Amino acid sequence: MIASDLALQSGAQSENAEHFLLYCSIYQKHRDDMIYQLQQVCMTKYNKSIPISYRLLLSPHEDLLSKNQNATIKDILFQFLSNCKRAL
């Protein structure tokens, strides 16, 4: 099945990276796991939560996050992609 077919199955008009990462209902379970892990990582040194966003997933260079947190965000994203088991 190709990406656009999957998007139509989930009720979307078309699929793009943001839809796949944050909204596609087909991958909700994997996304819930990813979001939970990200919420644990995305706490600043001031004990504030950084919002989970498309930008954060693709370019995690928030000034309030450490290099270790940025690397962990990338690892969590790659695990999500692996868990989805689909060709991109």
C-alpha cells in the first residue's frame, strides 16, 4: 500500500510528513508511545514542558533543551518510524 492510500484510509485528503507523524489514525498506538516518551524528555531545566510539534520532531534544536535531550528526541522519532514498519 502506498502512502496516499494509507492517508485516504485514515480519512485524510492527502498525506504529508506532518500528517503521518502527528495525525494519521493508522499509527495512533505508535504515536501515543512516541508522545509519552517525548513528554518525559521535553522538560526544561526550569521544569517547563516543551510542546510536541512537527518542528520539534524534525529539527529538535530548542534552546531550552540540552544536546542529550535533542539526541534523545531524534532516537524516539526513529523508533516511531521503525515501529510503523512502512516504506517512506
